[in-house]
Amino acid sequence: MPGTLPVAIENYIALSAVIFFVGVAGVMLRRNPLIMLMSIELMWNAANLLFLAFSKMWLNNAGHVFAFLVITVAAAEAAIGLAIVVTVFRSAKHVDVDEVNLLKG
Amino acid sequence: MALVAVVMLPVLAGLALYALPRDDRRICKIAACGVALATLVLVVLTHGQSATYGWLSRPFTAAFHFSNGGISTWIALLLSLCTLCAILTCNVPRLRNFLTLMLLLEGSMMGLFLARDLLLFALFWDLMLIPVFLGLVGWGEHTATAWRYLIYNFAGGLTLLLATAAFGIAYGSTDVIGVAGLAHLGNVWQPWIFAGFAFAFLVKTPVWPLHTWMPATYADTPSPMVAVVSAVQSKAGLYGFIVISRALLPESSHAAANLMIWLGIVGLLYGAVVALVQTDAKRLVAYSSLSHLGLILIALFSFNELALRGAVIYIIAHGLFSSALFLVLGYVEQREETRSLLRLGGLGWQNPRIAGAFCLVALAALGLPGLAGFSGELLILAGVFQSGNISAALVALVPIVIASAYMLRLFQGLMNGPQIADLPIRKDLSWLEGLALAPLIAALVFLGVYPQPVASFDASSYAVHAAVKK
Amino acid sequence: MIANPYNSLDWNAVIPLLVVSVTALAVLFADLVARGGVKRVVCIAIGLAGLAVAAVLCAKSYGQSYSSFGGGFIMGGFTVVFEELIVLSAIFSVALYSAVGEARHLAGSIALLLWSAAGAMLMAGAGNLMTIFLGLELLSLALYCLCGMSRRTTARESALKYLILSSTASGFMLYGMALFFGATGSVSLAALANPATAASPLFLVGTALFFIGIAFKLSLVPFHVWTPDVYEGAPLPVTAFMSVATKAGALAVLVRFAYATLPSIHVREILLPLYVVAAISMLVGNLAALAQTDMKRLLAYSGIAQIGYILVALAGTTALGLRYAVFYLAAYLFMNLGAFAVVALMSTENEEGSRIAAFHGLGWRRPWLAAAMAFFLLGLAGFPPTAGFIGKVLILASAVGAGYAWLAGFLILGTAISLYVYFKILRLMYERDQQRAAPVVENSSALAWVSVGVCAIVTVALTFYPLVPSNIIPLVK
């Protein structure tokens, strides 16, 4: 391993894995679109954390660039997501995906 | 080029019928007859020609290879004659669309029998299902019949496709039909490939126990179409056994010969016995077909040259008399609006010409000497006997006796006997209907006294192998 | 002064992509300038012209092979073929806007569709993880908006559903990419090609997550649940576009990953789950399609099965198999978009005629339209004389040749089931029962008819001249 980290890389991996699965669980279990969007952000940011940690470990700035890219895209995603939630809310007067059931799985 | 026209003419002309006025039945029929006649003439003119155009070079070589020669010519002649006769007296609602389907059916089957490439064969094999399916949907009595027809035959088509692909990969080329002296195909793949082809052919023929789609299909399809389907489409499987299974996969064919002969024997007996008790005239003929085609299957898997020649004569003869039978039954059904033997009777007193034609055709079907059915049966039995399979030859005699019984019963039930009072008196055979039946009956008589032209094809191009010593 | 780090060759590689993106701006501008009835015509014309230019520019690079932007975008036969397919599907989809779609959303829809196509094109040539992600998100973000662009409540709900599920899948993929980065210390796909990385647990877990993301985009079972809902809810042209372009983009990424990146010794084991998923997709897709009452849902499920067929061609990662996969994708493009064009011709501007009941008796009322639909359905079922038939033969041959006879068996089984799906429509169209016949919608948009005609002609022509592209092995360097 070329780089040196103050904390062993395994800890970063473990932490990001925990954050990732919290995100996954949030998407799977919660039914409020806003919370689901937040959970998705958690998943993405878990990946970001990993990118940064590996970037430091490999002494390769590509990870930093990637993280910035992800943040930018996530912002766009959140903007569109919230807009769509608003339009659905306007037409249906509620925000619960269980009640959003015109289309069945 | 002319050969490609034989295939493309009915297809393109069939689609072009859509340009004609929908309600002018006369114009539509004249146009369709013209096309069918032109196709017949083209088949005669292109005899001996072949045409090849490249298609695939990878993963195996395939070509648009058509050839008009040998057995193919006879079946192509049969096909174009049957189609012409069927179209001539076609009288169904929405005639234009029906005629389109008839011509599409002719074109797709023409391609099948002239194809010299396995992939091309498979292409037309699937293609010829569509007109019959649409015919059943648009003009049949039960939609379920259409489904049954399609599902059985498409299942066969899929195994055929898989076997074709595997053959192509194993051999490197599919341009192999009718090629004598083919290099040997490895033994590892051969049984599987044979199984794929055999399933398709057995379903299509059909052979017991894969025949259950057939009686309903024959009964429900409008008579002009079933005259062509029973005469020619049912021969596709037998033709496949001759030019593909026997010629290209000889080892597996020999290995499966006993099974096939048994299936043939069961079909032969089963069809004959069930035909005895049918009350629906069309179903009766359908089961008799099952019986006749079982006989041909036995002949093909006896690996005897005499039997093969007999089988080919019988294929043509069966085509002629089954299409004539269905046409006559169609005329009867059109007049009386029923085809139940229980409700019909004594038509011969009112319509002697129908009765006369029907009598001749029925006699050909039960194998009267002097008509085409007889020469085929005789050669087949002699060949099977010669191949040493005496028990099969003896068993095959039984249904010939039963055939006399059910054919005479059919004739008696329809034409003789007391007149049934509530049937109105109808017209006798019109000149057009007579014109449609005449060539079929003439051909039956001609092949009965002089089968030589059909029997004298060059058997070596189908790589007929001497029987393997058991 | 900092010198431009990229040379003209780099920009050359992405010119088609840039043309498509700029065309989208031109469409928006035209929307501001044009007035009244010509607006629709002008917007569609500009969109089609831009796409045509992109297609020509893209075709000109065929035969060249180089890497640009430091390995971020790789030009080559593979990229060109996939870009062409994506541009073609965008062309046919934009053409559908002439028949359906609300006028006030038209320019925006076309622009978003073009940007989405640009994203898919970026995926086709992506040579490192960043460009893959960027392309994927550009494709998806535009599609979220497109899905919601309709007054119908179902459309908005489908957009929400798509957004959440798709972003979750992106999250899986992104996490997989982070693990790849950890395993190799580089974001380029070329670095992954090192056989030593294959042993790393980070790489294996990353591959699994990466596949989940891809499987979602390809809508393979069990990641397919979003597909029918989103297809049904989205406006017709968007559905048409999604059904091909999304899959083409994701397939390009998958193929580049499987062919050029995975170490060849382990590729059979690593890809095995994918083949199993493909086999299940062929069965489930066709079985579920049986029960549908909406044409768009039916085509969604059929698409799930069709993508399974394409993966069968890739079994064994042979060069020939890839060519057949691309051939079948092209065949699928024309057959599927042809079917969508027929549906568009049965729709009014505000009401999509995608209910299956609307096809009742079509054969007697609009014979040419019904004949075209029958033809496309036959193609999807693998009947001759269509490219679907020859494509299936090629796929079967390649799978049997590569030693995946069991997958070929599943393909046969799936096709047998699909028969019922497509012939059900055929039966409806040609059934005699006039009482149950649906009323006729007289939509005669010329452009949609042209689409139908072109798709039909190409579908036949491909049967007789199977143009299987050569020289399309993907590269990573």
C-alpha cells in the first residue's frame, strides 16, 4: 500500500459499509419519499467516503475528483427528486408511496 | 431467377390482392386463380433449375438455395395443382383476405419443398404456420383450435430451429439438402440433432401420439384451405424425414428405425379404428389421413428403395385424394350446412354427379387397383416385406381392410341410403366445381395406371443407405 | 497560461455526443421563437436533423480506434455501433412526437430525450468509472423528468417510482465502483484488467454490486419490477426510447466490462450468475407478459425477455457472440420501435391507444396498420421473415457453439411461451367478432407511418442481408 493513513483502511470500509446498509434499509423499509431520497443520499455518500479513503490510501486524486462528481450529480438528483415529489403531492395531496398505488408492481 | 419467382410470386401477388376492391369477389377470385395457374406453369417450366444466393457465412454457411428436381418437383406440382383447384371453388365470406392467405400458404410451402438449405427450410417451416393460424382465427369455428394448431407446430418449429443451429455449428454448413456424399457428422451430436428434427416432423405429419391437434384443425379449417393443408402441409414432415433425417443423419435414423416403425404401426391402426366410429365427415377423413401417413412412415424407416419409391407415390396419391375428398366434403357442407353423417344421407339421388366424383375419390383412398393409392400401397408393402420386416408388412395389411370399411361407410352415409326429408333439394355439381375436381381425379387415374414418372426419381441424391444388419 | 490538455482527436471522439446535446438547446430555442401550429413541426424537424447529423458524424469514425480524454472515452467500432443504435432509437422516438404528446411540453420533452440519448452515448464509449457514472446519471436524470412530463397522475407516480428505484440501483453501482477503485487504485477500466486484481475480495464484492446496478438498468429479473409500471406511466415516445436506448447503454457498459476488463481465466465463473439471471428473465418476462392488458406493459415484459435473449448471445464471451448480440439488439430496436409507432398511430394527442382491447378487430378496420403490427409481433416472437428469426438462429448457434446448450434450451422455452403473448394480439386483430371491436382512432401522422414503414422494411431486409457488424471488440485502452 503506497499511502499511509492515520486509521487503518478496514475501518473506513466498515464505516462506509454500515452507512451504505443504513441507506439500503431506509429505501427498503421507509415509505416516505423524502426519507427514501435521504436514504439514497446516504448510499451515495457511503461510496464517497470510500472514494476518499481509497484516494488517500493509493495517493491518487482521482478519488477526490470522483467524489466531487458524485456530489454534483447528487445535487441534481435531489433537485429533480424533490420536484417530482412536489408534483405527485400536488395531484395526490399526500406523500406516502404505499398510497401511490395507481400502478401496481 | 425464375425459380425464386415460383416462391415469391404467390407471396407478393397474395399481398397485392389487398390492392383490389374488397367487395368484388369475382375480380379477386379471377386474379388469385391466375396467380395459382401461373405458379403451376412456372413449376413445370423451371423443372431441373436451381438457384443459389449467399446468406450467412458465419457461424455456418447458409444460402438461399432453391432447386426444382427429384421429389421436390412432384410435391411442388401437387401443391400448385391443389391450390389452384381449391381457389377455383373457394366460396367463403371476406373472400379477398382468404385468398391472400391461400396464396401465402402456397408460397411458403413452395419455398419449403424447393429449399436446399436447412435454415431456409426452417424459415419456411415456421412461415407456413401463419396463414393457417389466421385462417382458423378468421374463418374457423373455434379459436381454441387455432391455438392448438399453432402451439403444437411452433413447438416443433423451435426444436427444428435448435437442431438446425446445432447442425450448422457441428457441420459448418446448412446448405446440405439433396447433396449426395456428404462428409460424416460426428456421432456425439447426431442423436440430439436427430431428435430435434424428428420431433418437428412427427408433430407436423402428424404421428400418434402427437396428432391431437390434427382432427380438430382439419374439421375447423375452411374446406379449400384444409384441402391444401392435408394434401401438402402434412407431407412436410415426411419429406423432412426423407431429405433430412434419412439422408443427413443416417446412423441415428437407423437407430431410431424400430421406434418410428412402431409409432407408424400404432398410428396406422389407431387412425383406422377411430375413423370407423366418426360421425363428422371431415374428422373421419382426418383420422384416415393419420392412418395413411403412418403407413408412409413405416415405409420410410424400412430403409428399402422399393418402399421409398412407394412412399413417394403414396405421398402424391394421398395428396390428390385427400384434397379431392375435402373439396367434395366442402361442396356438400356448403349445400347442406352440415357434415354430420347422422344428419346427411341419400344425396346421391339428388346429386348424382357429386356422388360419382366422390365415389371415385373414395375408391382411390381405399386403395382400389388402377387408382394411384393402390400402386403406392403395393410398392410400400412389397418394400417393407423385402426389407425383412414381415410382421410390420402383415400388420400394415389390416388397416387397408379397415379403410374399405370406413370409406364405404362414409360414402354410404352421405350418398346412399334413405333420403333425409328435411334437407332441401340442392343443385348438383356445378361446372366450376367439376373443373376443380377433374384434374385431381385425372391425376389419380393416371398415376394408378402409370406411376413410373413419379417413382423413377434419382434415389441416390437422397443418400438412401442399405439397411444396417441388426 | 495553461495549455489545453486535450487535443482535437479527443474532441473528435465526442463530436456526435456534442451535436446531440447542442441540438437539444436548438430545440429549446426554436420553441421560444416559433409560434402556433408550426411549433411541433419545427421542433421535431430540428431534433431529427440534429440526430441525423450525429449519426453521420458517428459513422465516419467507424474503423478508427483510439482512446481520448486520458482513457475516459474510447472510440472504436464498438462505440460507434452502440452510438448509432442509440441515435436510431432516439430518431424513431422523436418521430413519435408527431403523433402523440401534449403540445406545450413538446420542446422540453424532445430536448430532454436528446440529452438522455447523449448520456447513453457516453455510456457506450465510457472507458473509466467516472464516465460510466456520468453517462448513466445523465441518461437517468433526463428520463426521470421525461417520465413525469404528462398531466396524468400515473405518469408522475411512475416518475417517482423510477427515480427512487433507479437511484438506489445507481447507489449500488457507485459503491461497486468505489470498491473497484479500492482494489486497483485507479478509476480506469484498463487497470481492472490486471489478473492480479481478480483475487481481491474488494473486486469480487464490487463486481457483484456493479452487476446489480447493470441488471437494474437492463431490467433483468429480479430487478425488473419498476419496468412495467414506468413503461405504462411514461409518455409513449419516452417508453419507446427507454425500451431500447437505456438497454443499449447499459449493455455497452456490461459488454465492455465483461469482454475487455474481466480477466479471461475467471470470466466464465464471474458471469455465471448473469446467465442464470438471463435464463430466469426469459421465462418470467414472457410468463408475466401473458397477463397484461396494456400494450406498453406487455412490451415492457417482452423487453425483459428479449434482453435475456441478448445475454444468451454473450454467453462464453466469444467475439462472434458479441456480434450476434449487437445484431439482435438492432433487430429488437426496429421491431420494438415499429410496434410503438403502430401504438402511436392508434392514439390521439391526449389519449394513448395502448390498451390491448383497442386492437380488437383492427385487422378488418385498418388492415395495413394491423398487418404492420402483426409483422412486428411475429418478429418479436422470432417468426420469419423477420430479423427476429435470423437473430434467434444466430444466438442459438453461438450459445450451442460456446458450450451453453442449456441457455439455448431456456431460450427455446422462453420463445415457446412468448408465442402465446404475441399471437394473442394477432388473434384479437383478426377475430371475426365485430361486436367487440373497438372504435377506430384515425391518427394518420405521416412521420409515424414513415417510422412504421422503415422499421418493417429494415426488419425484412435484415433477414435476407444479415448485416452483422464486424470489428466491434470493445477496448479499454
